[in-house]
Amino acid sequence: MIIISISKRKLKFFAAAVLAVFLVSFGIYQIFGNQDTENYFELVNMLRCRDVAASGEILEETAPASESSDEVQIFDIGKGKVVKRMKATPMIQEQARKIIGSITGMYAKIQPFPDKGYIVKIPVNPALKVQSQYINASVDRIYVIFTDKEPPIVLILDSSDKPFVYNFGWKTDELEKQLGFKFVY
């Protein structure tokens, strides 16, 4: 039989250290653990509550290929409506693929939608199967969010319409030129 001798002082110190680690871990989980889920639902609801057009919402249900599946839409966040529609050209779709390929990580801020700005919905035809450390999904459309205060970010919906917001490294100058739209904040 082995007898371990621990002084009361060391035992109290050990118990306090274990309690401190537990409390810090629990606090971090409370702050960040549920944050993503809450933000995703808030994000989807925010997009779905906007009056986009008489025909539907900017986050329409994923449907089989139809005429509207190749339509680029520019949504003005401040006005709450689509301000321009156009057919997706191969060059615009190539810009979307470049954006997806240049994803650098998850968008870390709590609220990705500003009061003013634009959301550009770009279809990706055919759908692009993306596998990286940040995303593993089949992408058939992206939403590029432009604001006056930050570089653009991209919103991608997975197959269950759960939104993921990412930073990306691709410069959007060519995309903006292809869209032929003046972003005024």
C-alpha cells in the first residue's frame, strides 16, 4: 500500500487551481460557445426579413436550375431591396470562384451586416464542390457583402441553409467593374 502525504496547503492550492481552470473554461464557453449559432440564426433572419422584391427573398430556397438561377442581384441593405439584376456572365462567375478559392478564414465579428452597404448574390453554375480547412460544401451561390468601413466579406450557405461568413483575399475591383454598378455608401 502506498501512502501519499499532501499538506493541507498544497491540497487547497490544487483545488483552487482546478476550480479556476474550470471557471475560466466555462466562462469562455458561455461567451463564445453559443455565439455562432445565435449569430447564424440572426443573420438568416435578417436577410429573410428584408423586402427584396415581389418575387421573393434574397435567400430564396435552393431549387433546381431555373431562369433566375443565373441572375446576379445587387441588394441595397439601407433601402432593403434589390437595386440591380443582371445575367451572370462567365467572367462574373469566375470572379465568384476566385473569391471562394481565396477564403482566408471565418469572419470574426459578431454582426456582419452594416446599416449601409450592399449584398451581391452571385450564382455559381455549375455548383462548386469546395473542400478546405474552412469550408466543406457544394456552393451554388455566394453573397458578397460590401461596406464602406471594411473589406468585402462573403456569405456562403451550406446544404441546410446554415450561413457561414468568411474573409477572403481576392481583390474585388474586377468584379465591381463587371457588375457595372457604383457602390455609394
